[in-house]
Amino acid sequence: MALKMVKGSIDRMFDKNLQDLVRGIRNHKEDEAKYISQCIDEIKQELKQDNIAVKANAVCKLTYLQMLGYDISWAAFNIIEVMSASKFTFKRIGYLAASQCFHEGTDVIMLTTNQIRKDLSSPNQYDTGVALTGLSCFVTPDLARDLANDIMTLMSHTKPYIRKKAVLIMYKVFLKYPESLRPAFPRLKEKLEDPDPGVQSAAVNVICELARRNPKNYLSLAPLFFKLMTSSTNNWVLIKIIKLFGALTPLEPRLGKKLIEPLTNLIHSTSAMSLLYECVNTVIPILKSPVLARNNTVFLYVEKLYFVFFPPTVKYLGLLAMSKILKTHPKSVQSHKDLILQCLDDKDESIRLRALDLLYGMVSKKNLMEIVKKLMIHVDKAEGTTYRDELLTKIIDICSQSNYQYITNFEWYISILVELTRLEGTRHGHLIAAQMLDVAIRVKAIRKFAVSQMAMLLDNAHLIASNTQRNGICEVLYAAAWICGEFSDHLEESNQTLEAMLRPKVTTLPGHIQAVYVQNMVKLYASILQQKEQAGEKEAAQEITQLMIDRLPQFVQSADLEVQERASCILQLIKYIQKLQIKEVPVAEEVIALFAGELNPVAPKAQKKVPVPEGLDLDAWINEPPSDSESEDEKPRTIFHDEEQRHSRHRQPEIDEEELARRREVRKQEQANNPFYIKSSPSPQKQYQDTPGVEHIPVVQIDLSVPLKVPGMPMSDQYVKLEEERRHKQKLEKDKKKKKQKKEKKGKHRRHNSLHTESDEDIAPAQHVDIITEEMPENALPSDEDDKDPNDPYKALDIDLDKPLADSEKLPVQRHRNAENLKSPDTEAPLVGKKSKKPKKKEKKHKEKEREKEKKKEREKKVTEEGKKVVCVLSATYDIQGNLQNDSQVTVSVIFENKSTSFLKSMELNVLDSLNAKMLRPEGSSVHDGIPVPFQLPPGISNEAQFVFTLQSIVMAQKLKGTLSFIVKNDNGSTHEKLDFKLHFSCASYLITTPCYSDAFAKLLESGDLHMSSIKVDGISISFQHLLAKICFYHHFSVVERVDSCASMYSRSIQGHHVCLLVKKGENSVSVDGKCNDSTLLSNLLDEMKETLSKC
Amino acid sequence: MRFMLLFSRQGKLRLQKWYLASSEKEKKKMVRELMQVVLARKPKMCSFLEWRDLKVVYKRYASLYFCCAIEGQDNELITLELIHRYVELLDKYFGSVCELDIIFNFEKAYFILDEFLMGGEIQDTSKKSVLKAIEQADLLQEEDESPRSVLEEMGLA
């Protein structure tokens, strides 16, 4: 032994410490990786040694390497060993390492529970502190559940140092284990008035964090916080409280009124920017309510913000605060428009993005064009696609907000959209496309202009689609094609556009765009056909038909099913038309009838909002379903497919009238169902007219005044000018009118009028946006949407805290099952293998001043003390642990807690020995002597004592009766008291968690000298992972291997029995097959396990 | 607060503290990404930036960047003050701290941080009480260490 120690110490002298490692790494700059891998090998050697100091040093070095990015998860077990060292120096290092590298996926984490519990109750406050700190970093739901009660107790620790840490960590515990919130909350609330400022600020911190997520549950605390706010001088605390009030005021407007004064005072008096910022942030939404809105105060805040928050380092905050003010007081911010526009030039992306957000809220009819023009310049200059994309979306957002409220000239807007298509590499082509479609559909007056622009886009498609692979912009062609087709009546150069759409290059576009092309070229073709027929140009009409027949096959060959299907369908149709044309039958009318009818935009949720009429059951069968419904479902589709393929293969030219009508139906159906057909309206309400007359067909009027421009040239500018002129004219007219009015009214309303001259409302838009209100069906139901994210981790903490606590909500209290060997010389050597524990009903021995009722309750809880005259309350929890060194001993650790106000002393524990189990007594004492507990308990203190028991056989569970006698000393003198109890030795407490490798496990199973038994438990709802954790935890097993919902587990008894388990999880049940050297032990173990599992 | 990082101008991580446990891989990715973003910024730029769904508050002290990631609703300025307070604590503890102090005594830097912040929340706003706690813990450590001379361990004393 001594030799080994000598060897260990000498080794240590040559070991690298952390400093050496750091120095070494710095000296090996060229071959750092090699040096470190060498170091890791050394560390692995060091970890194998028994000396805890060497291990701690190794773990410390590993922590450093972890920071450099090396994986140290393999050493998790060693870290736990170091954590469980008794010396603070090592413990500290162990917990640090754990806090750095443990996370929920770390499997050994559940082994730490008992160690942490032990450290939490350590008499040394720094042990407790270091455990709390570590736990705060890696707490898992299981740890939170198991330790919640221990931490809650620590919240009333005598040392403020511990109290404050315990309070803070409760927040993490709540997040992981929301059930703990209600039981712990009253105590947390108490801590708001703790005499120690540190504890108080910690409590404020936790409650504010909780309240910010779910403010409504914390309204009742408002008066308390108000008191704290007016009395506290600690800025850190004040900020938290003010933030809390910010969350509460929307729920309780009266609170806002009360807050204004103290907050304004703070704003004027404080020198701390952070506090000022928080106050302004909170005060601004309060000022929204009309009673409190005094604009001058808001202006004052804005001015203050302007000066305080616009140095470059904090500019971001200024913008952020402004955007808050903007929501309630847009006018006060608008005066800083130039400043905000300047921010767009900032190098810092966050600042630019914030500025963009602000601009969104600042636009008005008057300044929209100017702002967008500025933004367009930035789009050109912008580096980096992300920012450019952001600009693009913002431009579109700004323009389209509240149904294009601020757009006065849609020609301008369309040209902006067209200019945006010149952006290379943007991802937002579909956004632009959606806008084009939306505007063209909603703003009827603009269609003509839109169509001309779209035709131009189609003509220049090669510019846009030059790089289809990474170019999202080709999406706009989708919109362009659709607009040109749908509103083909407005098209001037239809022929040219049609040819553009039939170019071979089109086939390189994405499938869904080609499909729209194909569909819309028919619409275009139909309108051209009609024109030509009306003009009597039969040859021209035939030419155009021939063109279609020549070019369509390239789409028929498309690999995209949709394109192919549409193209082949249309090709057949046109071939048929050609036949008719040859016979000189006028066809245009019928062809155009295919696309008759007007499209109305429909709000996305319109369909959902139509109320179901009374008496209509949507789930009822209209016809009884046929018996073989499945094959019925399949058939029509396959027929349809077959037909399609036959058509495209054989190109059958003969189509009779009936076929044509049928196909027309099909097409109508297709259009109605095709999601691509009208993008902005998922439930198109196109009215198909079965017998359209010529009078329904709009006559194309060619208006040459529409400016056509070569693409690639910015032209929105000219609209800005045009618009200005228009407005000027409008204004002049208005002025004239006003003069008249003035004359009439003799200046009665003069002031009022002049105020309004410049206002937004006076600028009438050049085109009107249609159908804003008509989109919803009649009797649409207002639906309240659930915006809340169901995955929000804080949602679970939305708990009513004012309700009284129910019994079922009490925190689980765990029975302690950890023990160390009786002060053996190597207590330093960690016993991690054994450190798992077993929560059970806490065996409480209470003595209380009695009322009959309570007595009963106590008895129900199997409290062994029969009510006598009661003076004090003593509670004891115990934990049984197998002894690794001795195969017939177990250690029982009992934690005694004095819950009374009296002093407890001369405690003595005695147990009635059974044949099988005996308490180990000091030599020379008889079996009837008790063992004195080696400490006394002052009020409110707890301490742990250990007792060793010897057992002959461990195959059965044991129950031992015992008595605890003690003297209670208080002011009135001292009394002798006795307490009876039972100790329950379950079979699992004889097991020692022992890791086992799968090959060794397999050999063990093959050996054949194991007995087998199995159980099955139904009604299991918890996850398999959780279930395994429970088995490991309560029954001291370790997982050998896990495949899907099947796992093998292993454990060993203190007498060397091997226990192997195969756990399988079915739908709602779990089966456990066990093998063990001893069949009695196995069946007892399985019985215990069954009991645990059936509680799941 | 979600996490705190200390890294040098050369992009070497000096300290990392995660208040929301996440996997090693995810951490590494975030560290790399964030370091790139912050190091690319010019000295006169704003101390706050939006990054992923978080806000990053950073400040440079000599060759070290102190960098905190906070949530959207948190107060940026108090975070900046918090960084400063931490630097002050380091300064007090080491006596005019430099990067090397933090490299060679990285565990101490962690201990100080742990006394100052816990679970991402400020634990104690008083510098004095933080330093006192650290000093006492160190004292305890020295008590542990002092009797362990080499001879004693060899069992000769």
C-alpha cells in the first residue's frame, strides 16, 4: 500500500499540471494537434490511477482541452469521480468540468443525482455552492424532479450565500420540471423580502423572468413589486422590476397610470443608461392609452433618446427604442426620417435592418415614393445577398402593407417590381411574382399597364432566366405568363408575346413555370384567334394555329408530368381546331369560351370561414359507400393515365364533338383544382359561363399612351415625377375648391383646412385597389387564431399560482440511499459505481401536537410513531447501499432533521436483529444495546449518520423494526422521547450498479448457469428512455446495449450474483426477462421492478 | 443570458460558459460562427448585433473579446455593464488582469464567473461579496492542499 502511494506521488511529480499543458500547447504551435493527442494519451493514463489528485489534475486539463474544441465526453465518468471527491479542491474542478461538458444527452448524468444531493446537504457552504453552480448548467428534467425538494429546502438555508444560489437555480428547475413551480412559489415569494440584498435580487430575478413569459399569473404581485421599485436603489434590480411591469401593464391599464410618475422621475434622475433605456421602453407603451398621451412628453423622450442613444456604439438601441415609439406615436419619430435613412448606409447590418424596420412604419402616401426610391438605390449598392434580399422583402412589405394603403400610383409600383426583377441571385422571386399577380388582379385599372410590362418581361425572359439553377428570380416569369394569358385582351402585340412564350429556351425553366406557360399560351392563342377571325384574316388565324402545332411538341416531351399532360391535351385540342379551320368553320368563339369568366381574389382563409349551414352534416355519406371502395377510388385515375399516355403516344387526330366537350369539362375541372392556376386564391370562384356570347368578350383597345420602355433601364423615377405633377394638379384643384369654400364659410374653418392641406388623406390614389372587403364570404365567422407556439418551453410554466396547493402537487421527496464506507482510509476513492439511489416514500417520523384527524393521516402514511404527547418533530430519511468491500454488509445512511425549535441530543438508534440481518455493533456490546448517533441536532439542522448491517442471505427483502430514542431539550427542561420505525431492505439495495460490456454480457448469457424468469407490465405510458432511466435509477442497473425499444441491462449483487435483464417495450406494455444465478433473488427483484413499473 | 464567450483577436477561445446545455457539435458551430461575425467588425461599430434569433452584446478589452448572447427581450445595456463588471472582478482578483492570466488560470476565471452569474442570471451585484466568496473558497482549497507535502503523501511524515 505504502509502496503504491509512493509510486503514485512520484508519478505525480512528473505529471504535467495545467500550466505545463498550456505552456506546452503554446510552445508547439506548429504541431499542436499532435502534441495535444499525446497529452490526451497521458491524461488517459492518469485517469486510470487511483490517486484522486492525479485524476483531478487530469480532469482539469481535459476541461481546458474541451475549450479548445476537443471532445472529452469519453471522460464523463471520470469527471463524476472527481466530483465526488471529498476535498473541495477536487470537487470544484469536477463540477467545473461537468458544467462545461454535460448536457441532456450525457448518459452518465443520472449517476450524479445522489452525489449532488449529498453535496447540497454538505455542512460546508462552498461544497453546496459549487454543486448548485454546476447543477445550474446541466440540470435535466430528471435531476430537476429528483432534487427539487432538496433545493427548495436550501432556499431557507441559514447562509445567504446558499439561499441566493438556491433561489436562482429554482428558475432552471421550474423550466425543466414545471410541476415544482406551485409548491415552491410561496417560499420564492418570501425571498422577495429577504434581509440579504443578494437573495432579494436573486428572487426578483427569478420571479421577473417567470412573469415575463406568463404575466397574467403574477398580477397579484404588482403591489409588492411597486413597493420594491420605489424603495430599491439597486439598478440591476430596478431594471428587472421595470421589465416586469412592462409585461404586466398591458394586462392591467390602471397599473400604467401609477407607473408613469416614478418612471418619469427615474428617467430624469438616473445616470445609468441601461436603466434609462429600460424606463423609456416601458413607459412608451403605457403612454399609448389616450388618457395619458401627452404628446410633448413623448417628444421629450424621443429627443432624449436621440441624444443618448445615437453615438455609434449604441445606435442600435436608439433605433430599437424608436421602433417601439413608432407603434404608438408615429409622428414623433417621423421627424427623424433623415437620420434613419442615413442608418441605411451604416456598415453594420443589424443597424441597417433595424432602420428598415423603422421605415416600414414611417411611410405615408406622401413619402412612400421617396423612401422606396432611396431603398432602390441601396438595393443596387448592397453587398451580400442576405441584406439585399432583406431590402427586397422590405420594399415589398412597405409597399403592400395594409392593402397597398400608401400606394397612390400603381404604374409606379409595377415598374418598381419590374426593376426588382433585375436583381441577380435573389431568393425572393416568388415574392415579386406574388405581388405582380396580386396587383394585376386587385387593381383592375392597372391591368393594361401590367400586361404590357409583363409582355416585356416575357420577351426578355432570357435575361431573367439566364441562370436558372440558382436564380430564384425566374419565378416572376410565372406571374408574367399568367397575367399575359389571363388578361390577354389588354395585350397589344399578342403575336409577339405568344412567340416569346413558345421559344425553345422556355423548356429550360422549372416545371411549374412551364406548366403555366402552356396553359396561358392557349388563352393567348384563343384571344389572337378571335381577333383574327373578327378581322376576317383567316390565313393569319391558320398561321397562328400552325405555329402552336409546330412548337407545342417540345412541351409534350417535357419530363415534368404537369407540363406534359397539359401540353399533350392542348396539342390535341389545337389539332382539332386546325381541322375545323381547314373546313372554314369559325371556332374562335368556342375556344375563347374555355376561359370565359372573371376571377375574383379570395382571402386565403375564406373557405374556412364559411359557416356550416344548420342541418348539414359534412361527415355524413351522400351515398352509401360501395363495398369495394378502394378499387373504385383507384380506377378512374388509372383510366385517365392510360388515356393520357395513349394520346401522347399515338397522337390520335380524330376527336369528335363529344370528346371535345368532355375534355373541356376536364380542363375546367383541372383549372378549378389546379393550385397553380391562381396562386393567391386557393379556392377560386371562377364563374364559368356555359353559353358565352360574343358580347361577353371584351374588345381589345389599344392605347398607345402607355409608356413602353426598354428593360434594363430604370423608369420608376419618371413615375415619381409624373405622380408629383399629378398631385400638384390635384392640390391646385383642391385649393381652388377650398378658396371657394373659404369664401362661403368666411374662414370659419380656416385653421382646420390649412392643417389638412398637407396631410396624407388628401392625396387620392391614381388607381383604386378593388376587392378589399369583398374577399370574405358572407356570414364569415371571425376566427381567433392561436398564435402561440405549442413548443414554447415557457408555456409549461403558465400556471396559476394563487390557487391553494393540492396534496398531489407536493414535490416528490426522495429517500436517501447513498452511503460511503465507514470512514475507511480510502474514502477519497470515489464510489461512483454505487451512487445511484432509490426514491421511496419518505419514512417520516413525526410527533406533533395532536388533533385526531392528523393522527389518522400520519398513520396512513405508515408513520410508525403512534401519537403520544408530542413536543417536537424529528424527521429521518434513510438510504441503503451495498458495500463493495464486504459481500455481506450494507450501509444504511440516515439523515436526521430536527424540525422543531428544541435541541435534540443523546440520540440512540437500536434495531431488533433478525436471524438474517444484524446491526453491526461495537465489540463487547450486547444485541440489545443501541448505537449512539454521533452528533446533536440544534433546531432546523440536519445531519447524516451511517450504520452497518450484516446480512447472511441477500436473496430476499428484509424488514427490521427499530427504535430511536433521544432527549429533547428546550426552555422548559428536557424530556426523553422514543420513536419506532421500520427499515426496509429491498433486494435492489443489494445490487451495485456495475457497467458491463456487451461481449462479456453475451458470454455470461451463453454460460447457461443462470435461472430465468420474466414479468410483463401493461399500461406503460412513459418513453422507453425514461423507463430505462428508472430501472437504472431505482434498481441499480446499467444499460449494456440498447436497440430501438429493446435494451439489455446488467447489475451485480454484493455477493456477486450476476443479474441480466432484457427489457422490451411494446405498444403500452413492457416485458422484462431476467436471468440470474439465484432464482429467488431474481423473482424478488422482478417483483420489486413490477411495482416500480406499474407506477409509471 | 444564453452563453458567454471570451476569445482573443486571433480567434482563440479563452472561456466559454453555456447557460443552456447543448450538444458539443452545436456549441462548436455557434462559437465558430459567432467569432467570425464579431471579429469581422470594426472598432467603431455598435456593440450589439442580431445573430440568429439572439442578440449578441460584445466588448473588446485589449486583445480579448467578451461576448454574451442574450434573448430578444433582455436589456442590452445591462449586459454590457455586466461584461464590464466581470472584467472589473477579474481585474481585482488577478490585479490588472491580462490575457495570459486567463489562459493560465482559466479555472479561476470560471470560478469568478460562477460566483457572479448563475444560470445566466446575475447572482450578486456586489463586487465585494463576489470577491469575498472567491477568496474564502480559495482559502478552503489551500487548507486542502497545504498539508499535502510530497513527503506526507509518501507516508514518510
